[in-house]
Amino acid sequence: MRAQTGQSLRSSTRQGGRRRRAVSAAAAVVIGVMTLGALAPPAASDSAASADAAARPDAVQRALNTLVRDDGMPAALASVKDRNGRARTYTAGVGDLTTGSKVPRDGQVRIGSNTKAFTAVVVLQLVGEGKIDLEAFVDTYLPGLVRGEGIDGRRITVRQLLQHTSGLPDYGIHLDDDEIRNRYFEPRELLDLALRHQADAAPGETWGYSNTNYVLAGLIVQKVTGRPLAEEMDRRIIKRIGLRHTYFPAPGEMTVREPHPRGYHRSPADGPLRDFTEMDPSAGWAAGQLISTNSDLNRFFTALLAGRLLPAAQLAEMRTTVPAGTSGLHYGLGLTSRPLSCGGVYWGHGGDIAGYETRGGVTDDGRAANVAVTSIPTDEAAARHVNDAVDRALCG
């Protein structure tokens, strides 16, 4: 459930663009020589696209082909929408390394830390309703719950949770691959795991990506509403804007419901790919449990930036950012901005979970793109190529 920092926002296993030699599934889920099939041609949803739009599929397809051919991704998928609303989908590689089956167009994938943007939206909706105060301390809603070495919920604000400036340690780096794959975790278990470790920094001192922040944000939502986070997310976002292929897996639900490419994971980084499609995603919860498609992510971020999910004041808060890493990335309240090679920025989040990585977002003028690959890149070149594919899609 990692977003993008430096090359990509990775939990403490890969912050600032650094990667450990071995990327564990546990780190992936809380942050996130193969036989390749034929590279699928792009599919256009509007045959009357302009010359500019017609050029884009070629650039995007080439980027996906590179991810499969040169970076060893089993599959790569993309969905791109231009400023006029015309959408295209792309695939490369194979959906199943065992059978060689085709990649489902716009197939469902685990979207990891993109879930944080959804959680942040619910929190900010409650801020707009006067039920949560961004400047209130965590203890206002969860009295006495957050205590540890250098950790005190009476000093950490809701804003600091959403912006990753709380200094809270990340529970994810302390989880084992096979444990997270097969075990159901209650949110309080994840929090308790984090609280066994000392604070990374004092509240407000520095930016530091931690999935623990969003577990607490989810617990605050549940305390304030009296309802499960998944229900609030479904009612307030998914159904509201018609995300037909997005859902929060139920407890114990380890499969992916709709057509999907299988997800693969390497640990250690030079080890063989293992099929991680079926897993219990509860270690992600409010920080990384959602399943969606590239086109649904485009719809979500487009609706968000267009003001369809939040009042203007709360959207402005969400877009108020601090520097995160050294590559021009900035982090707001569950939302990132990243510079484009063609000028301007795009807004999104991104996420990793064992088996899948997703990157993308939208521009202020209505362009949208999301790219998914079916294995977390284990080197900087491959991670950069995923981001490059998004840049080509938005700038092509």
C-alpha cells in the first residue's frame, strides 16, 4: 500500500526512491525469465478520435510493451481519458503465466494505497459535516488508544494522520509474507503492532509515509459514524459516483470478483515470481484494501478534482501539500501531486500490494490516466518506467 515517493512513494522499505534488495509481500501490502504472450494492440473507444488522441495509443502501448519486454512484468494495463472525455484501454503481456491467457481489458486489480485517497475523502466529508475537526487531536475521537514510546494521541492531529506528518511508525515492515497472505487482521491488531515500536519523529516535525496513519483515520471514521469503514466508503463514494468495478473485500474474501490478470510477487528481489493473486488483504484495511480498475480510478480522481465528492473548502485542504521526497512529489491529505514532462502536474496517489502496482491520476484540465502492472517492480528502472507510462499517457 505504498504510493509514490522519489520514484514512488514506498513505505519505509523504499522511501525516497530507495529499494531494499528484497521486497517482502508484507512490506508491499502495507505500503504493496518469463514466457511473454503477444503484446495486445490498443483498443479505442472512439474511432473518430483526433490526430493528437490517435498518437497517444502508440506512445502508451510502447510504454506498456517496455514494461513487459524489458522490465519483466507479466502484464501491464492502462486506461486513458483525454480532456474531451474520450477513453482508451490498453494491455500488454499475459494475464496468467501458467495458461498464457490474455490480459482482461480494464481488468480488476488490487489498488493498494490508492485506498488512502478514498479514506481521506470520507474523513474530509465528515469534516465538512462538522463531525471531525482536522486540527483536533486523535484522543478527541479515540481517547487513550494511541500511546507508545514517543507516541501520544494527545499530540497528534487528524491533519497529521492524513498528511503523514504524525511521526507514527509503520506497522507493515514488521509483517511476514505468508502471515499476511493467509491471516485476517483486525485494524486494532495493526495499530497495536505499530505501537510496539518507538515514534519515527515528533508530530509535525517531518513527512514520513506510514500506513498506521490511515488505520487510525479509518478507526476515527468508524467511531464518529458508528458504521464500518467499508460501508461508509461504499455509500459516500463508490455508489455515489458509480464505480461499478470497485469494492472493499469482505472479511475473509481472498479472491478477486471480476475478470482480472493474476498478480505475482518476488521475494527476495532476485527470486522467482510467485502467484499472489489470492490473499487476505486485511493487513491493508483503510490504507490499502480496495480492488478496482484503471477506468474506475480515473473516474474517482476525476470526480474528486471536479468537486463532486467534497465541498470546495475540504478539496482545497486535500490539495494543500508538503514536499515528499526529492523528485518534485508533494503530498496533501491522501492526495499527491507530481510534475509532468509537458508542464503542470497531475493529482492522484498510487499504490503497491503484493502482486500489483498502480500509478496514475488526473490533471486540472480533465486528462486522466492509470497504469497497473502485475508485479511490484524490484528495481528503480522498472519503477521509473511505470511512472513514465503515466507521463506519456497524460502528455502524449
